[in-house]
Amino acid sequence: MPSYSITTYGCSNNQAESEIMEALLRKKGFSAAPAEQADIVILNTCSVKNVTENKILHAARELQTSNKKFILTGCMPEAQYDVVKEVVPEAGIVSTHHIDKIGEAAESMLNGEYVEILGKARPVKASLPKIRKNPVIDIIPISSGCKSFCTFCSTKLAKGDLFSYPTEIIVDAVKKAITEGVKEFWLTSQDNGCYGCDRNKDITDLINEITSNADGDYMLRIGMMNPEHVVKLLPKLLEAYENEHVFKFFHLPVQSGSDQILKKMKRRHTAEDYVKIVEEIRSKFLLSTIWTDMICGFPEETEKDFQMSMKLLERTQPDFSNVSAYGNRPNTLAARMKQLDTAVKKERTRRMSDFVRGMSERQNKKWVGWSGKIIIDEFNTVKQTWIGRNFAYKSVVVKGNYSLGQSIDVKITDAAVSNLMA
């Protein structure tokens, strides 16, 4: 029996695709093994950040040097084909659009045949089998691609335009998973905010269809939504979020507090759009969790632009922000713009990251004294602690004799930057 190993880089959508590929490989008769022992290694790649790309290429070089059979899938084969072919010409290639063919591709590679499967295809990934890493969490891709054309983004080069999966298939996937013991669903895509734009639907329709038709003890986590779509859907979206099955969790990547920089990024929202969204969320749900993303050192960003981003964070006080130094991605429009000095980007990223850590801890401290239910969804093997999520998707650390999927009552006694303690 041939064996495989999968290494996953990047977002929750990539995690979902790795779970799908694992199931498809098992159906072909492959068994799982550690990377050093596996007959074939799958690297599920991400093209968002330079640092991640460097890790992937380093791992791929080592596999090629050791004469290991391996396949690169995910975003890099489509977004950075030339880089992949130059650095690791022996790597098999299966793009993100063709993961349904991973079993056949692995067989061919082991038979000594070179494999390269590229080009746009439209498999409905929500209907493909999967082997869940966590038995109580189901990550469901709801679409591929997006409606945006951000100048810094290489994911668009890989994923292309929006292709929303049929609502009924997603609902059926949720209902089936509930019968298998799943308690937490992550609806994921490049941008959940534009779901359904190609089907005369929107994300609120999907949420309502799931909560109306899926019975049981479960929660939905709605993944990242770009503000340009959310601001148009606000009343309907907030109404959909009232349902008891929906985590009061919002991931809204604003990227900059400067409208000038947002225009250069081709983001189709303004800083005030983001402020409006945050204010209306908190007006509706006083206790909720808001995440955002910020890019520091985008081409032509001035100190004034950067300060506007800092002031936006200070004004809106999100619970957390991913902070990234701008990284020049090949074949993007931003790569042609005048770049900032690396030292400036690093210094701005450090300043913002320091601010965000303090802000996150302050926001978490507000939960001290709160009592309520959490769903246990993770076990930390190093610290021997359990991690659960409350209705706002806050991470709560507890000690005791629990099990995955269990619902327990807690009282928050302390808080840190990244979690609450009970």
C-alpha cells in the first residue's frame, strides 16, 4: 500500500482542501505516513506572503534533493508557475482547481510519470469527501475566487473570479456532518462577503438556509468578509446573525485607514465604511468579536497614511488585527509601484503589532466575570489544557476532564492577549 503525507500552508480554505485530498488519497488505497517515510509528499501551498513562500520553496528543495516524489498544489502552481518550475522542476503540479484529481496524480508520480494539471476548473468542493483533522469542526468551502481585484493580492491570480457553490449542497453538507458529531462549522472562502453574487443570492441567504434546515446542537463561524460587501448587506446580515446557531464573530479586513492607500490597493470600501460596520455591529451585539487585517508599508504609504491606520484601530478597537508588512508579490499591480524601504516597513509593522497586542488584551479583559457556555473544540497537548469557544467565538482556556464537542458552563476569571481563562 503506497503512503502519503500532506503539509498545509495558509488559510482555513487550504486546511479544508487538505482534508479533501486526504480522503481522496485514502479512496485510492493510500495510507498516511510521516513525511520522511511517505512514498509521496503533498505540499498544499499558499502565495499570500513572502515568508510563507520561502518556507514552501525551502521544503520543496529538500524534497527534490532527497529524490522524494512530491506534488505542489494550492495557490502557487497557478499564481507563481514560473517560480515553481525554476526552483523545483521535478515537482508534480496539481493546481487548486484540480484537487479532485490528486489520487490519480499521486499514482502517476509513483509510476514514474510527470504530472502537471493546471487551468481553471469548477469542482464543487463542498460536495467532495473529507477526513477531518478535528472531529467536531467541519471546514466547508462555500465558493472559489472572489469579486475583488486588489493590487497586492496573488490569490486572485490562482483562484480567479467568483464561483459560488450551490446553497443546497452546502446545507446538505452541514446536515450530514451534524449526524457525524460535528459541533462547529467554519464557512470559508477567499471572501464570504461576495458569496452568491453570481447566483442572485448573498451570504445572508446561505446563513438563513442553513439555520432554517439544519437541526441540532451546532454553531456557524462565518469566515472573512470584505467590508465592500458587508456595508451593503448590514441590516440583513445582522438579522441573520441573531440566530442562536451563529457565532457573533466578524472578520472584516480593512487593510488601511487611509482612503488614498485603499484606492491604490483597489479596495472598494472606505475607512468610514469600516467604522460604520463596526459601530452597527456593536450597537446590535454589545458582546461580539471583531477581527480585521492591516498591511503596513504598502507602496507609497506615507507616515501620515500609516498614522491614519493607527487612528482607525484606536477609534474602532477591534478585538484583534492581523498585522502584515507589505510583501511584493510577483505579477501583481502593486509590484510595479514605488516600493518603500524595508526598514520603514519593519518599523511600522512593529509599532502597529505592539499596539494591537495591548488593544487585544484590553478587549479580552472586558470579559472577566462573564459566565456562560462554551463548546470544547481543542486540546493543547503541551499545556494539557482544553480550549473552548463561547457565543462570540472567544477562545477560553480551561483545565479538567472534558471531551471534544462537550458543552460546559464557565466563568471567566482572567484574560490575556489571545484568550480568556476560566
